[in-house]
Amino acid sequence: MLMIKPHTTQKEFYGATTVGAKGQVVIPAEARKAMNLKDGEKLLVFGMGCDMIAFTKLANVEKFAAHLAGNLKNIRSVLKKTERS
């Protein structure tokens, strides 16, 4: 069975930033510290609709993909069982 650990839904407001001439934004220091962002770390950028943008660490997506790949056999088994229902 596929088990995913619950993630806290802690929501924070870290301040405001301005889009620069080259489209760059500065992530506030408090947010970088809370998210443990390091210099040069890769982030993925998602459009969330309604003019919203979300960032996530590339490392998080890689961990999730590895988790799925490692459990692919179990996932397929669960899907087959649900198709029969």
C-alpha cells in the first residue's frame, strides 16, 4: 500500500517583493531561511491560475518522483484493484 506522510499546512506571509526589469524577484530572507533555500538551489515555478505563482525546490520533485518510481509496482496493483470495482 502506498503511504504518504502528511505534510504540515503551515502558511506564512513573508512580505512583499518587486519584479525587476529582467523579471527577477528576491525571495525575502525569512522565507529563504524557513524553506532552507541555499545559494544556487534550483526551483521550479508553477502558474497556479488567478495570477498566482508557486515555487518548489527541484530536489522535492526529484524525491517525489523517486518515491513513485520505487513504488510503481504497488501503485499499479492498487489501480488494477480500483478498476475492477
